[in-house]
Amino acid sequence: MAYVQLAFLSLLWGFSFLLIKIASQSFDWIGYACGRAGVAALALAALALARRVAWPRSAKVWGQMAAMSLAGQVGPFLLFGVAAHLITSADMALMMGSAPIFTFALARMFGLGEVWNARAAAGLALGLVGVALSLGSPFAGGGEAHAGLGRALALVGAFGYAGSALLSRPVSRAVGAAMAATGSMAISGALLAAAELVAGGLPSLADLAAKPAGPVAALIALGLFNTGLAYFVYFRLIETAGATFAALNNYIVPCIGVIAGALALGEPVRPAAWLGLACVLVSVALTGSAAAAARKIVRSPTL
């Protein structure tokens, strides 16, 4: 089941960079981030209300969700909103390939319960090789002066996602994946709406109606499916399989992002992408099996 959830999450987030690129044609970076978080927060809150899910009353839990919001939603949404105006959707997807390494390094640095061995390390390394083969050097091609800045911003966003993944595990265990996603996204929506008000005010319905249908539809789809639904699946996967295993979706995401960009936006795909995809799939299987074996060892009683 963990692998099915990982594949589904990878599909959702793999196509998200295409939608970000389309939405950025009519929305600035704050407007895009606010719209994405706002749509996701409303959808998740409506679902929680329909299911009569109790909202947490613990100040500690709300503080943890606020940290998740800032690190894994507000920051990355804004950073990728800027990056979408500077680089291609494939470039943004490539930068996400670094997230498993960041997650692994942070987990080891802070002793957050991720148990790994040589097989897992080999899997992570193979995943990086697969990303490199799929897309080539992140500094190859283009030649635009602003491309380096766009990639750097996306890389910082990937680091934020990694940090949030580790922060979300205790919250998901305390209140469940659904409420972890709903609460953190509600905070993100409120913070980004406040930022939009300060920057120039929230758009009216007439303003939204005047925008092209494609970018508006892309933003709505991004909020509903690639954010709201995806974060629920993500937190659920972290709760059951661990943060580093959940972060492995970011090895598959670049491959999907490259194909989506090629089909919809005409971005070039190199033949080595297919070899990279094979490496990525082996990496996921290798690292996932190593993590599962490590968890069994940890849970087994000592004799």
C-alpha cells in the first residue's frame, strides 16, 4: 500500500510544476501562492466539516502545524511562484530531486528516528544518478542570467519541503493525517491572504473572471488535487512509512515533470531520461525495502 500511495503522490506532484507554470502566466508569485493555499484550505476544511473531524485544542499541536506551514507550504509556494517566472517546469521538477537527500541528512543530523543502512544509502545515491540522467546538469542549457537564481530558489523550496516532512510526522500521529493537512493549510491560507492584502489586496471575482480560463483552471486544479489531496496522502505516508520514504516521491517527480512539460509546453526531453527513470524506480524499491527492514529490526524485541 505504501508504494501505491507513493506512486499516486508522485503523479500529483509531478504534474504540479506544469500547472504552476501555466498559472504563473496570469498570477504573480504572491497571488499564485495565495490562490493555491486558499483553494486547498477551503477544500480540506469543507471535508473536515463534513466528516465532523474535531480540530485540535492543543497549543503545542497548533505551534507544530504553524512550523509545518511556514517550512513546507508558505515558503516553498512563494519560492516556486517566483521560480516559475524564471525557469522551466522541468528545471523546477529537477530541483525537487534533492529533497530526499535533504530529508535524509536532516533526519540523521537531529536523530529523528529514521534508521538507515548501506542499502538505503545506495538507493538514495542511485536516485540522484537517475535524476541527473533524466534531466542533465541543472546548470546546462538556457544561458539566461536569471536561470541560476530560479534554480537556487527552487532548491531552497525543496529544502523547506524536507524540513516540513520531518516536522509533520509527530503531528500526523497526534491528530491524524487529515487534520495535519487541514490545520497546516488553513494557517498557510491565512498567512498568504494577509501577505496578498499587504501587497495590494485580494482580487475580486470580477478580476478573476477577466483572467484567461487556462491559468485560473490550473490554479484551481493545483489547489484541489495537487495540494489539498496531495498533502493528505503525503502526511498519511509519512505517518505510516516514515519521512525519508515519503520523500522518495521527489525522485519520481522530475521524470513525470519532464514528460508533462514536453507534452504540454514543448520542453525538450533527452533520450537519457528513460534510463534515468529506470534508475529512479530501482532506487525507490531499494531504499523502500531497506527502510522497511530497518523498521522491523527496530520494532523486534531484543533477546
